[in-house]
Amino acid sequence: MLDRVSGSFRYIKPSSVHVMEGKSHGRDETRICSVITNLENIIDKDRWTGLKSIVRIESRSRDHQDRRSP
């Protein structure tokens, strides 16, 4: 079921997306929150009584490279 719900983000355009970028602990970090509120094409949506939206949080990080001259 997780695969089907996760796959929904490939076929249904999120109604909203928020991106937060920052630097922490020696890394560049990006977090992306995507929300689907149009549930018409969600398989098995009737199994979740009262379902109003599906939210996906993605987190990406990359180590900083020290570019200062020696």
C-alpha cells in the first residue's frame, strides 16, 4: 500500500509544494513538503475514512566542501 500511495506523486500534481533549504552540521540540507488534496484518482482511498490529503516529506543533504584557500 505504501508503494501505491508514494507512487501517487508521480501521477497527481501536488496542490502545494514548500521547499526549505539551509546549512547545518557541515551539510547543505533541502527539505521538500508536497501535498495532494485532489484524491479522485487515489487507489483504495475509501479504506481511509475521512482522508483529506496525502503529504510527502523529502529530505536531501550534501556535505559542504571547504573552498577556502590554504
